[in-house]
Amino acid sequence: MKKQEKNIGFFKKVFLAITDFRIYPHILRTENLAKSLKYFIKFMLLITLIIAANIFNNINQEVAKFIEDYNKIVPEFTLVNGVLNVPEKMTIDVNRSTAVIIDTSYNRGEYKSIPNDVNKRIKIYITSDAITCVSPEQEIYMYFSDIEGTHDKASVYAYITDLYSKPLYNVSLLISIYMLVIVAYVMYKFLDVLIVALVVSIACVMYGIRLNYKNYYQIALYTMTLPCIVEVISIVVVGGIRDYTVFTSTILTYLYAFYAVRAIKLDAFLIIANTARNVKIVRENKNLDENEEKSEEGENKEESSTNEEEKNTDTNKNDTDK
């Protein structure tokens, strides 16, 4: 990690945030909150792009299938001045949870009176003046009065096929989906960051670490890396974020938060230990230098004493000769 402290690229950070808990003390030493936030935003832009591309691809597949089966599933109809007329009443099973009920002898205010034995979670009612989508959570509707002109089965088919054959429309659709996903998913994740930051503060208290609130957010931003990747894999593979995906990503988030704090605690301990060792080495070297200086001083004194004795001996000898 020390070799990489000068500069770590974005994708390297993503990799280390998943595989190496030593990245967390490194982040606190080398980054401020703004830089960590920049990493998180870049990561969110990448994640939401993958999600948006997957949604776009699914829509295109559904539209292609709809166009292919258009004559089989769409009955003859006319739409004139906001009034829809479908000669036959029918019910279409879209999937296990969704059904379409068509009866233009009723209007939107009377859709609940349409006789049917459909037991689906989502019911889409097509009446003479509107389309109403009903689910346990909400009710969404659109009036045909918003559609101008006269339309029938053939003209709608021509419009759909022409629209989806234009590259510009597909690009604009992808951009629109991308923007919607960014707003929804990023807001959702920022709420998660607030919760994880609180968990990090609790973990710091448990480990006896003092950090400021900015550090809590920095750790939380990086701990979201793997859980977000798990959610993206779930969306791409199974088509959505299931209950088990939420459970898995939540457990991973909190585990990473606690292990990140533990890594910071260990890093602080190693710094203290290394500092103490370095101080001890410095003191030992200083004592060694002092002993060497004393030894040199002793040798110099002995040498001076010897020279004095030799000088005195020579003087006495000269005196004797005289």
C-alpha cells in the first residue's frame, strides 16, 4: 500500500475498496471529504450507466417482441377525438403479475365496475377515455384526450416501427433513462451513506478511535462500493433488486464498515509501534555515538600522556649526557 500512496487510479481504488481494508487508513491520510465524494460520484455515474443500459436493452427487447406480435395481441381499434372504440372485449395476460382488461363500453370513472375474474397484482384497464394502471401501491392513469388526431391499429403500428428505427430516438431514450436512474439511485444511495456513517461512528466508539464526522462519511462512501456492485449484478441477472439482494448488500455494507474501522485502529497501532521503535533506535545510535566519542577522547588522552612521557625521558637523557 505504501508504494501506491502517491497516486491510486479510480479503478484501482474500486478494486482496493473491495479487496484490501488497508485502503481505508490510506484514504484518511491522503484524502479530504471532497476527494472521497468525487470518487463516489464517479462510481455512481458508472453504476447508473450500467443500470440504465440494462433497462434500455430490456425496453428495446420488449418493444421488438411487441412489434413482432402486434397483430396477434392488439385488436382492431379506432381513436377519434380522444374517444377509443374497441369492438371486442378482451383480457390479456402480460405476465404472472400483470393483466390488461379492455372494455371501451365503460369510461375511467367506471373501470371498477368492469366484470372480470382476473387475480393479478397489477391490472391495466383500457376504457373509452383512458388507460388506468392499478396496483396495491398506487393508481396511474392517462386520458386519451391528450392524444390529438385520428388513429387506428395500422397507423399506430407504422408510428411505433418508424419511431424505434430512428437512432436519434434511441439515443434520447437512453439519455432520459440514464438521467432518471441517476436521480433515483444516487439519492437512494446518499441516504444509505448517512446511515452507514452513523454505523461507522458507533464502530469507532467500540474500537476507541476518535475521528471527525468527515472521516465517518469518507469511510461510508468507500464501503458502499461492493454492495452497489452486488445490486447491479442482481439487476442485470435477475431483473431487479430482490429481498435477498437487499439483505446481502446490507450485511456487506456493515461488515465493511466495521472492518474498515478495525483496519484504521490497526494502522494507528502500527504507526505508534513503529514510532516507538524508531525513537528507540535513534536513542541507541545516540548512545553509541557518545560512547565512541568518549572512547576516542580516552585514546587521545593516553596518546598525549605517552608523548609527554617520551618527551620527559628525552629531556632527562640530554641532561645526563651533558
